[in-house]
Amino acid sequence: GTLLNVSVSDHDRSDSLLLSWDEPEGGAKGYFLALSPLGSGMLLQNGSAGPNTTSFWFHGLTPGTRYEIEVTATLACMDTASQTITAQTSPSPVLNLTLSSSSSSSLRAAWAHGHGQRDGYSLALWHSHSQSLVRNVSLLPSTSTFLFEGLQAGSEYALKVSTLAGPHQASTSTHQWTAPSIPTQLKLSPGSSTSLVASWAGAAGAAWLHLELHNLLTQKVSMSLSARRGLSSYTFQHLQPGTHYCLGLSATAGPYTALGPNATAWTYPLSPDNVTLSSAEEQNSLEARWSVPGGHRDFYLVTLQEGQDSAPTRNISVGGDNDHVTFHGLSPGQQYSVQVVAVAGPYRASAQSSAAWTEPQAPSAVSLSSQGSPHSLLASWEEASGEGYLLLLSLAEHPVKNSSLPRGVTSFTYEGLHPGTLYTFEVSTVAGPYTSSPQCISNWTYPLSPEQLTLSNGGHSTSLQASWRAASSGSTGYTGTLWETKSQEQVRNVTVGSDWTNVTLENLVPGRQYTLEMAAVAGPYRSPVRSATDWT
């Protein structure tokens, strides 16, 4: 009935077992130990221990194996006391444990079996950042690989593989990242003339996002950025206006890098400054000028607009560094304006000039007609392009009347003029600040007939004296014809200056009746005749 209280431990050695026991009361002369694989009945190792010994090591055992051990004590009374226990060596840890990313959502664990035996494997997978247990798996002892699926892309995981043998286990750990997932729906759009806004979807699948913005004009990197997981948009500031940029995106997780999509966009261009339109040196030409704004642009689209309704009449494209363009062969006396558009990719920025005019031409087919009137003259001309007309009527180089007429009016009647007077008419076309050279023409008003014409013999048998009162206005002279009243035979023509008021007609036939017809003359025009009759 002696109890030895045998216990066993391995002290973390998978090929050894340490047996310990209590010395029996009265002591023992020695101990005999026998070790057999459990259930085999075959002695594998034996050993002995002297008195006063209470422990014994078995070495060279197979890891993870169950053994049956019998401890027999030889007592002082030559009797024996035995106790049999079962024990299991600790298992060997797995060898060559690897964890590899086969996709962005899976990791494959693989290992080689350690020496000896085992009851099975326990696999524990943790998410490194959150320290949360993701998966716990028990596997058969023959298993040497396992695929973890449904994991988070671009994340680090830690794996512990425990080899199980009875109450014992031996663990090996490793860690690895899942491959990053590539962000999708990358968009790049202008926020202003100096900024671009980038946005994308699927940003959670990478530990780090690397953004690199290239200036396609200079082929240089304008800006680079590394951002932690979760960022889904970014605004690039301090860029060049009107410039084409390309954004490259890559995702990184541990040793893995996945190249993402590219996107291109332009910043908005700046509109031109100080747009002007003015006359050029060449006739019927206008020059557009502007100040080149900051940044870049692909080109300028310059549109010449005609008239008050700004109808486009000419388009021309010039390089993005130009600051002027000249339009030739324009219509005289026409109002123009110009729109200058800076173009960068699909974007435009425009500026408008104030109006400018081409120099007008003088009106053509100018006429000044008396129309038989002593008090009026009708001026007329053909339409010339412009805003209107300036009219000037002069008498002996002294202005009589200034007039301004709008476009579309091509005649003007001067009333209340002096009869029998030479007037000069000038007409010019006005367009903006310009006035054409004048077109001049002169004409006379019709003269009035001489008044109070009388014909008297004064007691003479061969002469008649004609007298009249001068017309109240001008004339260049008088002309008359003397007829024999009865036969209607023309006797004499009379022409005198405008300062004459009488004339004596000599060498007539006595006792005859004569008729005198007189008219006033002004330039090419004759007044209606006056007549008087008398006898010699």
C-alpha cells in the first residue's frame, strides 16, 4: 500500500521526460524504471536509480508520443512498491512556416511537419492593427496548408500555428500582408485655375496610397503625396493655370505595391487682361491686343464681332504666347469688337474688348438740286457705312447751317435760302471717332424775276428805254429779248450785269409797237420772264 506519487514533466523538451516521486516511508534500496510506447507492451527504455534518488530523465524520446512508465521501488523489507503512469512528450513545432498573399482578400499558410507525432494543429489569425482575433481553426495532424479567405485587403495579419499533443503544444508565429486592392473610379477635375480635385473609390484596400501629379507640359513631378488608409479625395493646390496634369495612383501594403489607374485634367485657364481693339496702320484693318495672363493655355481663339449685335464675322487661332492679332480687309465705317478666349483642354476663359470703328468712306453720288425753287435746295447722296453724316451748307465760304443726320438718311432739304445765290454743300460720314473727308458740291437757287419792268419811248421815235427794280436777292445778271409785237419778229437780245436797272434800245423803227421780255439769271438758271410793251 505504499504510494510513490510519481509525476512527470518535460521542462519544455520534446525528446525527454523527467520522472519525480516521493521516497517511501522507511526508505528504499533502489528504483527500477521501465518505459514503453503506450499500448505496445514493448520495453523501449529502462533504467535504475539508487536510494535517496527521487527523479530520473528519459532522453531520446519521440516528440508528441504517449508512453507508459512503470516505477518500481525495492523496499527495505525486500518487498516492492510499483506505480504505472502514462505521459506524453511535448510536440515539435512546425518547420518552415510561411504566410503568403494569394489575393487581396486571402492568405495561404503552409508548413512542414515537425519531428515526431502530434494530435493536430490549432491555427489562430489576428488582425495586427486592431489586435482582434479573426479566425481560429483546428486541423488534422496530417494537414500542412490552409487558406484564409474573406480578409481585408492591404492589411497585416499575424498567424500562430500550434502543434498539439495531449495537454502540450508548441507554437510558431509569422505575419504577412494581404495584397492591396487597387482604388477604382479615379477622377481628376479642376477646382479652380490653380487647383485640381482628385477622388476615387475603394480606398480601404490599402495601407498607404501614393499619389503623384505630373505636369505634362514640363514632364516633371509637380506634387507627390502618401496618405494612410481611408483617404478618398485630395485637392492639389498651387498649380499652374491652364495646364495639363496627369495623376498616377498606387496602393501599398507591406511588401506589395499595386499600380492603380491614371487620370488627366486641365486647370482652368486665366482670361486675358486688357483686351483692346484699335486701328492698324493699314487701311480697313484693326489690331486686337491683350495682356498675357499667368499660367499656360493651348491657344487663343480670337473672334471678331461686327455691328451692335456682335455677330461673329472672323475667327482666328493663335498660339498661347501671342498677345496680338491684326484683321485686314474689313468694311469701312463699321463697328467691331473682339472676344479673346484662352483655351486649355475643354475649358475656356474669355474677355471682351470695347467697340472700335474702321475709318468711314465719304458718301458717293452727292447732288445738290434747286428743283426750280428760289428758296430751297435738295441735297442727296448714296448711303455710306457708318453711324451717320455731318452736313455743312456754306455761302461764299461762310457756314450757313451745320447738320448731323443718323445713318439711313440720304437726303436733306434746305429751306429759307436766298434766291439766285450760289451755295456750297459738304457731306462727311461719321463712324465712331472718325470722320471721312467731305464730298463737296455747289449749286444756285433760282433767281426771282425783275420787278416793275417798264418800257417807255420818252418822246423818241427811234428808241425805247427799259427800266426795272432789281430783284431783292442775288442774281448774276439780266437777259432780255425785244420783239416787234405785230410780226413777233425778234429784234434784239439784251444781256446786262446784275447792277444794271435800265437799258436804252436804239435804232428802232418809228411808229412801231415793241414788246420786251426780261428775266434774271443766276448761274445756269433763269427766272420767269417779265414783259412790257410800248410804241416808238
